[in-house]
Amino acid sequence: AKQELTDAENKLQEYQVANKIYSPDDQMKGLTDKLSMIDKAKADNRLDMETAKAALSSISGQLSSAGQSIADSPAIEQDKIQLAQLEATKASYVGKYTDEHPKMQEINNQINSTRDSLNQEISKIVAQQAPSSSTVQQGLLADKFKNEAAIAVAQSKKTALDQMDSENDAIIASLPEKEQGFVRVKRDADVNNEIYVM
């Protein structure tokens, strides 16, 4: 990762020198910053989805057929849908608002509230549906539903981030060739930097 970062930074520097772009204008700087935030959000989301899928696979193997009908709870489904919508809305705020912005704080509060409601509903249903089961099985069931919800949320968030990526690609395509090249090498450098920092 360190070598890839160094290579990407060198390419960026070479491109800037070759094309005499020493101080990108505000539009290009804003665009590259927004692209970096979206790329980071996509990477984080991909990691969240893969983690949830792996955990769900492991838990499902341990549970086999137990708990299949519990996941059909209307309350759980409603919370999963609402959480997915809120996460998609938050994803659309990337690059527009900082974490301190009132809209971002409001959406974060709504997400936390919905996530708490979902977790409470899962715990309630697991306790009702499996009262005689061991606490280990109850914990597995709860984790199963939490991971199913995390996957649904990540898929919705991915859709929103892909939409933003498409819009940004159209903006990039409208730039002159020299600026398009700068945006590409700057984006590569930023992505490699984020990977290295992770």
C-alpha cells in the first residue's frame, strides 16, 4: 500500500509539472475533494457490507434453519427500510455538508434512533420467539437480524453513492482534457492515501 501511494503521488506530481497545473482552481479542488469523500464512503460501505455478509454467513451456518420466520417481522422490516432510506439520504450529503452541519447532525440522530429501535425490536422478538433457547442461540438470532439489516442498509447506501458517482463522472466529462487528467491522477492519489491510512 505504501508503494502504491508513493507511485500515485509521483504520477500526480509529474502530471502537474508536465501540464503546468501548480495550483488547481477552486472548481477542480472542490470536485477532487468531493470525489475523495465519495470514494472513502464507498470503501467504508463496501467493508461494512462484506463484514456483515461474512458474519451472517457464519451465523446462518451455526443456526441452520432456526429463526427463519422471525426475520419476517413487519416491525423489523419497517425499521430496516427506514434505516436504509436514512443512510441513503446521509450518503447524498457527502461532499455537501460537514459532520457539524445541522442537517448532518439531524440525519445522524435519526439513524441512531432508528438503529436503537431496530435493535430493541430484534431483542423483543428473539426473546418472544425463542424463550427456551439458550442465550447463545438468542444472541446468534439477534446478530443474524442485525447483519441482515446492515446488508440492506449498505446496499441502499451503495445505490446512493453510485448515483453520486455517475453525476460526478458527467461533470468530469465536461471538463477540458487537461483538467480531466488532473482529476484522475489526483483521485488515484487520494484513494491510495485513504487505503494506506486504513
